[in-house]
Amino acid sequence: MNSLSLRGDVREQLVAIHHADIVVGIPSFNNARTIGHVVRAVQGGLAKYFPQHRAVLVNSDGGSVDGTSAVVQQSTIEDFSAILLHHRIEPVTKLAFPYLGLPGKGSAFRSIFEIAQALDAKACAVVDSDLRSITPEWIELLLKPVLVNGFDYVAPLYHRHKFDGTITNSIVYPLTRALYGKRVRQPIGGDFGFSGELARFYLSKDVWDTDVARFGIDIWMTTTAIANGFKLTQSFLGAKIHDAKDPGADLSSMLYQVVSATFDLMENYAALWRPIKGSEPVPAFGFQYAVGLEHVNVNTSRMLLLFREGLVNLHDIWQDILGAGDFAELQRLGTLSDAEFDFPLDLWARIIYDFAIAFHRKKMTPSHLIKSLTPLYIGKTASFILAVEPLDAAGAEVEIEKLCEAFERNKDYLVSSWT
């Protein structure tokens, strides 16, 4: 068994298990407070929707010191009749262990892929360990399109608060959609279903000593599936409610992680994305319904102050990357009052393309380049928040669609500048 990131005791357990139809992975790091609920939801989903399939639940842990693995082992559904289930034919096997390799979510996923390969699993899913809104139905929606409908990759569709997920909404979704021509709404959602065949394909890629192993795994999985012709779908999971991330705490490092991974993938797949024009919908499963969401507090005045400080402090860098015309447009924005501030969509699309081109040409170190994008991103996010404040969720989604169309409309600029 060629499982390089698995410890010897785990390999012995896999020999004993021999085979599984389904593998569900939960990567974790100090999630003892929330992971018990996730484990019970997974068990409930497997019991209710896949009673005759052999299933293994894998907790791939980053060295937690809060008892996360013990919570995984102890968490169980005491009364299956409470979820309207009267028998479970195949028991769920649990594996909980610290993964080996670079610290990060990608290394945790690699262990899950290796277990899926070792057990010759037909279908797999991964779910975040801090989810508070996961239900047993998520497991059906992530696995059944693979097991029954022949899809290789199931991306999540969530309702999120209109001020949440702004890196996805303003950069990753419009950029990925314009590049690869597929409307995968949550390309870095964190909760995915995939076929055993795709898990084996992921393992064949030589990325496990790179940033993919640390933090770039979500966008890497989505893009790799799209770019290599695997069959894609999406499933509507309802609300995504998880442990709150302080948007001000490590914004520039989070932006660096996501954007550098996305730009790296642009390098790898340039021959594929350059000729693609426009985009097409990706089929979706699940019954869509309105959900109540936790409010996200934002301070747009402070955000616009950071944008204006960037105009002064990063003047030379921005002018070099963007050129005189677009930089002059940014300077005009800097003179507007908070109430008037409105970031043009075509300008934003060109800015992201200019940063991708600067990354491609190695104009400066990737971390300096992308961290210099942070005040621009904060300004664009403030503009979006001001625009959608009076709108409902559907109205906010219309604004995101307009931005996606701007990225598609300006793609020729990227293609012509790339070479």
C-alpha cells in the first residue's frame, strides 16, 4: 500500500477494513467544540441515505491539543429512531489520526485521498470541522450525485450573508468562471463530494510539498477537476454557518493564500483557459429555499480609509502594475465621499487581470505583490457593501452576476497581455 502520508498503525487498520464504498473526511485542528456535531451529522447522513454501503469516516487532524480526536471517537447518534431510522445495515468505521506532511488543510486532504484509494472507494466527501449548519442531508447531497448520477465533482451551493464570502464573490468566483468557462458558484467552499477516480487523480499530482498542501487545496481541487474534464455538478446545502473568522485579523494573509493559489493555477493551465470565451451554467442538485443567516457587521468608513491610505503608501507599486490610465481612475475614486464611492466593475476586472499578469511576469515577490492588492480589495468590498446594503440576497446576487460579466467582457485584455 503506497500511502506515503499515512502512519503505520493507520495502514494496518486499512488492511483490516480492506474495502469501503464511501469515505467521508473531516480535516481538523483544535475543533473539539464543534466537531462532535459534524461527526453526528455525517453518521446520520450515512445511516439514513446509504444504509447498505460500507462507509469509513476519517478525521485527519493537524495535531490538535484540545481533545478533538477523542471527541470524534466518542461522538455518536444514541437514538437512530430520532432521525426516523430504524436500522443500520452496515456500521460506519471511524479513523482518527494526525496526518503527516506540511501543516495545513491540503496535507489533511491528502491522507483522506490516500485512504479512499487504499479502500477503493467509489465516492468521497470532505466537510469542514467547524460547521454549525451541517445536517444529515448534506451527506446525501454531496455523495449521491457521484454514486447514482456519475458525477466526479460536487461543489457546494450555500446561502451566505450578502457581506460574507467577499474574496469568493469579488475575486475567485468571477475569475475562475471567466478563465475556465464554468459557473461553479463556490469554488473554495470547503465542503465537496468527489469520485474515487478523481481522488486517485489528485494523488497523482506532484503538489504535496507546495502551498497546495498548506492552504491552496480548495481552489486547486475545483480547478483541477474543471481543467481535466471531470464531470461537475453543484448541490444546494442551505446555509453555511461556521465559526466566525475575524475579517480584519489576517485579511492580507488570507487574501494571499487564496489569490496566490488561483494565480499559480493560471500558470499551469494557461493553454487551456486562453481560448475560452464566456461561461456556461453547471447543473445543480437540491431543493433551493430561503434561510435565515447570521448578520455580518462591517465598517465601510474604516475600509475606505484603508483604501485611501493605500493610494498614498502604494502609489508607485499600483501605478507600475496598473498603468497610468487605471491608476488615474483609482485616484479619482480616492477623492469621492463615502456616500458617493462606487468602484467601477470593469476597472476591478482589469485590476485583477493586471495583478495576475504581474504575478506571471514575476514583477515582485508573490507575497509583496498580492499583499499590495489588499487595500484595493478592501475598497472594492466597501463599494459592494454600500451598493447591496438596501438589497435582499437575490439583489446582491444580481450585482455579483454583473461583476462576473465584467470579468468575461475584459478577458481579451488578459489574454492579449499574458504573452
